[in-house]
Amino acid sequence: MRHVSVVIRTFVGIALMAAASSFAASAIPENSMGLSKTSVFATPTPKVYQENPEQPGSSKLLPRAYLGAPPQISHSISDFLPITPQSNMCIACHNQPSQWGQKLEKGMATPIPPSHYTDLRNAPGKVTENLVGARYNCNQCHVPQTNAPALVGNTFSGGRVR
């Protein structure tokens, strides 16, 4: 009797797995599973885009993507990479604490903000003379302007919805 019970459970289990696998294979086509609407097995080649070739101080700043977003880098950074604690060409122009709160003339470098000189872990509110922690790694948050299209639509416009 016990042998018959094991055979029946095994048969029912195999039948359920077969039904589930045939349902899963036919329920969602492979080109409808992801956002790109191509086969999930395909390896798409990303589109090529160009970084802004302008020299520092000569290009237009783009609006921020959302309130509080880090500004985009308005010039090419290929000559400044890699950015390390020992080699950071950005601070040569952008380390301008005397410009905090001042109106910038066209072509002037945007000063690194006080938040990048404030150690929020050990001395909140105290502005130091040097960049704090990982703040030296500018392109961790700031990206160069490119001709890449937006991945998703955006209605943000300086605090107002467009």
C-alpha cells in the first residue's frame, strides 16, 4: 500500500511540473519580459554617445534633472581621468571657497559647495579646509554632459512641473 502511495505522489508531482513548465514557457514571450522588449537572451550593443567636447568655461550649463540633483559637468573630462585622492584636476579650478554665494561671471568655474568640506559623521556643521572623505571622487555624482537621449521622460523644471 505504501509503495502505491509513493508512485501516485511521484506521478502527480511529475504531472504538475510538466503543466507548470508548459504554462511558464507559453505564458510570457521572451521578448516581453524586460523593459527593452527584446529577447532576454540577447546581448544588445549600447548606442554610442559623445561627451561634450567643449573646453572648461565655454559651454552652457544644463538644467538639473531634479531638485537637489548634482549639476552635470559642462566640459570634457577625458584629460582629467582618473580622479584619485592624489590626482584631482577638478580642484585646480573649482576649489574656490571665496566664491560661495557670489554671482558667477560667464566662464567662471562653479565653486565646490561647503557640503563637500563638511564631515557629517564626525563634525557636522564644521567646514574644513580640505575635501572630506570620498568627496574627491567628483564623477561619482557628477557626470559629463553628453548627446545621449534621456532614458525616461522628465517633467521637472526648477521646482515646477512642465
